[in-house]
Amino acid sequence: MIEFYFSPGACSFVPHVALEVIQSVSGRGFEPRLVKLHRAEHRAPEYLALNPEGQVPMLVVDGKVLTQIVAICEYLDLSCPEAGLLPAEPWARAQALSTLAYFNNTAHPTFSHVFMPHKFADDEAAQAEVKRAGRVRYQEILKRIDALVAAAPGPFLLGERLSVLDPYALTLLRWGGLAGIDPDSLPRYKAYVEHLAQQAPVAAAIERERLQLNVFKK
Ligand SMILES: N[C@@H](CCC(=O)N[C@@H](CS)C(=O)NCC(=O)O)C(=O)O
């Protein structure tokens, strides 16, 4: 049994879509467990006992805990190769993992500087500077992902099939809206995300999380 701990709009959207793909391909289901970050449920002692980092996503597979998106994606792909969540061929797989790691360890923490500057500095002026600099850097990162979309060999980042990279790319553009970056400034990336949102497993995750795709406010 797979229990999946997630929070709406968070990076847990990535394994959420992966689990939906697996369900559609193999019939293997999962138990969604909503974690309300705004109510600090991830800081509750019961949650911290499972994941001391106090973060989503988290999988509990037959009672065993797995955290970190890169590891979760690797596990989900290996446990259901027919879902095609990552390429099987060694070089293509390494390239895909390279992009996944970039999303997870570079793009994602840069957004955290904009969204949670208090994690990086104590005084208000320093937080404002962390946020400003983070936003400039995040804009550059979104442009780099836009270039990946342009270079994609098909409608998805890896070609004809949806992989774990796609829901991450969607999440990062959506977060751009929260960072004050208008997705209309990246029309190709925006169109790719809109097409992605129409795919059944992605639409199912969006519906469960009740997500609005474009959260940019003019
Ligand atoms: N490197 C972690 C990042 C997880 C992460 O940053 N999760 C965020 C949501 S997007 C979270 O739980 N934030 C709450 C907090 O850190 O207090 C992973 O890959 O799972």
C-alpha cells in the first residue's frame, strides 16, 4: 500500500502526477494524505516522527518512509517501468535525472528564497534583499526551462511521453506567478504547460489539489 503525503500547489505535485500515471497504466492505486502547510501540519510531532525535515512530499510504502522527490521518482519509475516516468536507456536516463536534479536543487530552492525569505535571513531588510535577488535569479531559471521546452523533441520535455520532468516544469512556472513573473512573458512555456494540464493524469492531480494554473496577479 502506498500512502502519499502532499500539499496543494507544492512540489509534491510531481510524485502526485507520477502516481496518477502509474494508476492509469497498471491499476496500482494510492492513498492521498493531505498535509495543510498553512496549518503547520508538517510540523506536528506525528509528522516529524515520520519525516524529521517536516516537508512534503512523503511516501509511506507498506509502512516504510521515503522522502525527497528525486528518490521518490526513481522508486516510482523502477516499481512501474511501463509508466515511462523516466527513460530506461542509461544515457537518456542520466540526462533526465540531471534535469530533475536541476529542478530540485537549483530552481526549487531559488523559488524558496522568494517565497520564504525568512528561512534565509533574520532581519526584514535582509529578507527583502533575499527576495529581490531570488526573483531576478528565478526569472533567469524560468528562461532556461523555456529553452528546454523549445528544444523538446515532442509535446513533452522528453518527447512523446509524459515524464516526471513535466509536472515539475508546470509547478515551477506556476510558482513564477506567485513570484510576480507573468507567464505571458514566456508564451511557449505557458502553452506547453496548458497542454500538459489537459493530460488525464495531470488533470486528475490538478483536480484533487484544486489548483488554479495561472496564479499571477497583475
Ligand atoms: N528537497 C525536497 C524539497 C521538499 C520541499 O521543499 N517541500 C516544501 C513544499 S514545495 C515543503 O514541504 N515546505 C515546508 C517547509 O519546508 O516548511 C524534496 O525533493 O522533497
